[in-house]
Amino acid sequence: MSTTKNSKEKKIETKSSASINIENLSGVGPAIAEKLREAGYSSLEALAVASPNEISSITSIGEATIGKIIAAARDSLDIGFESAAELLERRKSMEKFTSGSEQIDAMLGGGVETRTLIEVYGEFRTGKTQIAHQLCVTVQLPREKGGLGAEALYIDAEGTFRPERLLEIVEKYPDLDPKTMLERVVYIRSFNSDHLQLIVDKLPNFLQEHNIKLIVVDSIISHFRSEYIGRGTLADRQQKLNRLLHKLLRLGEAYNLAIYITNQVMAAPGLFFGDPTQPVGGHVLAHASTYRIYLRKSKANKRIARLVDSPCLPETEAVFLINEQGIQDP
């Protein structure tokens, strides 16, 4: 009994000390450690969820060496086979925070969940960016008020972010100081798909220094749609998009945070009956999303959100309003 306890304590201690200093890993000396940190892999979590080819291409370190380092990182974090009961216990570390709408929270099974990628798509003016702004505020709420008391990162690919909008939304949350709220939303503008990829590649170091629980990408497809034109570029576009999405998914898993991405739509030309609106990004984006939500306009300021894909929730709808103070239930 005592031996098992000591073994567990040793594993926890190893994980804690190794997560501070990657030199503790077998095969990582000062020179390799410096290259890994420069590439954004300065923690066990970041190394454990990466691929050898990915790190090797950035650092010029051999794939065989990187493979051993990744294996050592995973061993230190005790990543391996587990039973469904153990997985259920581990999933209890996942957290949820409110969207500001009880109907949307109910549709998502209790709120916005960490370690997931939520894709929201719809026509212009359906509320995709409005929800993104509101989540940047609600994630900061105290836990007893439905938040996580954390920060948010907003990656803006379309130039639609407005801090003034955050100030309007925060008025209905007396628990938050407007000035402090603005300081806890980190903003960065991306100007093309390569820049967006670079931003995501640099996130591991940044996430270690900030209590980020929400990453917003608005929108995920904008740069790819404008830069890759014609069928001849489709394969390259989808491969690049796939790499970006899986990098975001790994970050969400490693740092226990939620990823919220907005997506654009197109009209299916061959559809004569029903709703011709289709999300852009193809199967790559569809398979990467944990939750997929379709927004459409209704009467007045009402919007309808439909959960079209989820690993565990039924297809349901939620109705919400957009007004001066963000989104709320009608």
C-alpha cells in the first residue's frame, strides 16, 4: 500500500519538476533545449502533443531524436492506455463557462467546454463575432458566477474585433471591472495564412505565461479562402488548414482551454430545395470540430443557433437576441 502511494507521489513530483525544466528529459541538453524553446516547445505538455516531423522541420533536429524526446515527455506525463473509467475521471478536469445565454448553455450541455474546438458558422450578421466578443467577457467571470476567472486570446483575421463592444457587454456583469476586463483580453491581428500559422506555432510559450482559457480565431477560413483560388490549390489549402486545426486541438488538450472558431459559408449551387447554405472548409474542418453550430437569422434581433454536430449531444436549437449588451435569451 505504501509502495503504491510512494510511486504515485514520485510520478507527480517528476511531472511537476519536468514541466518546469525540459532539460530533465532524456536526450535534451542545453543546445537542444534552446532550440526547442525558440520553436515554442518549452514545456512537457507542448512536447507531448506534438509530432516528430512538426518539431524537426522547425528546429532542424533529427526526427529520431525528437521522437525519443516526445516519448520521454509522454512518459513523464503518464500519457498512455487507460480504461473508460479512468478517462471519465480525467474528463472531470475539463471545465465549462457560460456563454451568457441559458439556451445556448443548455444546447452545449452546460456551457462552453474546455479541451474542445467549437466551430460556429453562418451568414454575415448572424452573431458569430458577437458571441466571440461575449465569450471573451464571460470567461473572466468568477467561477461562482459561471466563469473561469481566466483570460482570453483573440486572433483577428478579418479586422472585426472591437474593444468598445467588450465595454458594452461588460455593463451587465457588475462582478467585472471594465478596465481590468480589457487588460485580460489579449489581441493579435493576423494578416495572412502563414502569419496565422506562425501565431499558433508561438502559442505554447505564450500560454505558459498567461491564464488563458479561451482562444478565439475569427475567422479560421478567411485567409485560406482569399489566398488559395481554384481547384489546383485545394489540396495545399486543405493540408495547411488541417495542420493548423490539429495544432489548435493539441493546444486545447494540453492547456485545458476552449477553442472558438468562426467559419464562413457558401451557397451550394446544385441545391434547389432546402437551405443552400454550406460551411466552407470541407471535411477537414468538419472532422476537426468537436461541436459545430449553425447560426441563422430570425425575426427582429433574434438568431437561431442549431447544434449540428457533437460527439455526445443531440441536434438541438437555441434562440437568442443580440442587443447593446451582447447576446442574451429572448
